[in-house]
Amino acid sequence: MQYHTPVLLKEVIALLNLKPGHNVIDCTFGGGGHSQAILNKIAPSGKLLGIDADPAAIKRGQLLITNYQLQKRLFLVQDNFVNIESIVNQTDFKPVHAVLLDLGMSSYQLDQADRGFSFQKDSPLNMSFAGGQARQTGGQGGLSAGEIINQYSKQKLKEIFQKYGEIKNAGAIARKIDSARRDQFINRTSMLVRAIYPRFNADAGNRLSPPQIKFLARVWQAIRIEVNQELDNLQKVLPQIVKILSPGGRIAVISYHSLEDRIVKQYFRQESKICVCPLEFPVCRCHHQPKLKIITKKAFIPREKEIYQNSRARSAKLRAAEKL
């Protein structure tokens, strides 16, 4: 069942300050690794609501519910976490004592050959967290990776590569893709790799160099973020989580790149301040009431031992806050 190795597991459990009988929401159920540890901590009566946009994750999670002891303690909902407030209201999952948001992809998603999340496997250009296996269905934004690559203008491609991939020569990459798509519709990961590196030929035994792998990872990140509207959804869900949390309840967020971490850090800082007026204002006019107390002054990062055991944890950062 536990396909995905949970990142920073001990730290998450400690920072959420879980007690027996607590109700907890795992916004990204994934492989269920964090959820199982949380259920153990809040036993015997604590409940967990697991949310995931990926129907495959929900289907695997159903295997846990066949355990009689979890039938009344684990509830799964296939949806995007951006709808968390309505999900809580519809399921009447209250009160909420803790919320976990693990923004990384599961190993299951990365390893599936027909999802398009990996440039090292030839597959359809999908990249939607909502699934669409062997199909090119779109994500939260409505478009698949293939549709974005083939339909976006050169300027728009350049913008998402700059903004979401932090790529310096984004314009050159956009031009290469535009040139390649004029010859044929780019609908597979291997075709996109060749559009960026025309001389690369996996069939001839070519291998990507470490710099090429690092660069393509940024390209794939940018496209995936655009497909699933990841940063927009993160900005929308944080205020909802604070709203549904009970006083004293905690939120923990694991991010995997600087763009996500910056959003979380800035939101926690803003909602922990008494005043958010511009510095030039001599007197406070905002009357802002702090909603959070920051628990992690600095982000927690994995130790060397964890990175050695799970290389995908390398870039993880964990931040937590408590509702006032």
C-alpha cells in the first residue's frame, strides 16, 4: 500500500502536535504514508480525511478502509485540495485539529509510464494530477501538457518557463519548441525532449547529461505547474485552511521548490503580524488581526540519512503554524 515514502515524517507528526481523538486532513493523500502514521498517532478514535485529485490514489487508499478498525476513521474524497472548505462542509468533517499539505508528487505518479511526469520515460504529454491515464486530459487549468506545448504562443511559453521554471534562456527554449511543432504535433515526452535537444536520440542509446537532466527538470516543472495551476491553488487554499482550523489547530506544509516555499513563508508571515500596512504609514490603518503563530522560524529540511534513503526528499522544506 505505502508506495510513496513519506518525507519528513517524524517532523510532520511532531509539528502537528497530534493527540488521540484529533480530526486531521491530509490534503494530498498520495500513497498514504503520512496518513497511516497520523492515524496511528490519533488512535483509537481520531479521524482522518484524505483528499487527492488522483483517482488512482483514492483507489489505492480504499484498500486501507477494508481494515475494519479504519472503516469509521478514514474518509477519502477525490477532489483538488483547492476545494477544501466545501469538502469539509459537505462531509461535515468538524472540528479540524490539523491539516497537512504535502505538495510533492508521489513516487507512484512519477513512475507511471503513461502520465508524462518524467522526461526519462516516453509517454503521452499529460501531467495532470487528476489522472487521465493513456489520455491527454487536462488538469485544474483545463489543458494537458500536450495542449499547452502545441497551443500556447511563443511568448506565453517563454513566460511560464521564466516564472515557473526560473529558466534564464526561456525565450530560446520557446523558439525551439515552436520550430519543432511546426513540423509535427508534439504529443509525447520524447518528442518534447528532442525539440529541446534535437541531437538527442534515446533509440540510438544516447543518454542525457547531468546538466541536461537538471535543465529538463525545470522545463517539466514549469509545464506541470501550469497544467495543474499549482501555485494559484496553493495561494487559494491557505486562507481556507486557516478558516476551517479550530483555534489551536496546526497546519504543516511540505514544499519542493522555492516558488511554493515563498508563498507559504509569506502567507505565514503576513497572517502572524498585527499590522500589514506599508512601512511609510505613520499609523496603522489596516486593523489587521493576526490569525497564526509561526511554529517553524526556519523551514525544516531532511537530514542526510533521509536523503540517502529517499533521494526525492532532497529539496523538501517543511513549515508549520498554529491558528490563534
